[in-house]
Amino acid sequence: MPTEPLSETLPAAGPAGHEERPDPGLHSHRLHEKPGPPRRLRSRVPLRKCRAEVIVCHRDSDITFFVAGGPGGQHRNKVASGVRLLHRPSGVVVAATERRSQSANREMAFDRLAARLAALSVRQAPRVPTRPGRAARERRRTLKRHRGETKQARRPVREE
């Protein structure tokens, strides 16, 4: 069986090192390119950033699965798709039952737990007591005087 040299079977390189296109009659539907920017492939599940809070939540929490119930059909009523998380150090409990799949509910519960822990970790600045200014005291006196006059006008007239 005679063999051909490898260089003869490769397509010839076109200008600037690009390969020439094969005959468009064969598999032409694969070669059709749309004008515009190159197409990016997207996965069906959005990519999540790996946050430190979520990793800490995974490590310090207990996961419990339960039957969620509610609308969603037989799948939702028979499968334990509800997720309850207990964060052991803080005692915070969150649950997620919105989706029919356990994995989606788990992700949602971890996001909620991270948000709740972030909200609890924020310290409020202590209130610094201040005295009201002279104009504020004068406004308050005027409003009190006006309110007293209004109440006085509502009283029944005494007959003596």
C-alpha cells in the first residue's frame, strides 16, 4: 500500500499563515460565520465567585434536608428538596424551599446565610447625644403652643 508524504495531505497555508477554506459544498452549514464579535460560549449555570463567606458557611454549618411542600407537583412533595442551614457559631438558621431542586435550594440557602452573617457582623456606630439648638427648641415650643390652642378650641364651652 503506497503512502503519500504528510506534507501533501495537509491543506496549503494561505496569506499570513491562515489555512484556506475547504470546498463550501461539503458541510457548508458548519462554516457559516455571523458578522460581528466572536461568539462566546455560555454555560447554563451562571459562574459563581468563590467568596470566603460562603466557604466559612460550608465549614461551620449543619445542613438538613426536608420535604418542602407547596406548589411544584409530585416531585416537590415527595423529594426532600427543602434545605435548612444552622450556623453553629452564631445559631443563625436559614431555610430555602423556593426551587424544586435540592442543589438550587442549597446554593440559595448558603447565599442567604452569608448575607445574614454579613448583616450581623456590621457594627452600628454608637449614638452621640447632642442637645437641640435654639431654633429647634423654639420650633418645638411654637408647635406645642399651637397644639394646645387647637385642643382648647375643641373643648365644650362651660356654662356658669
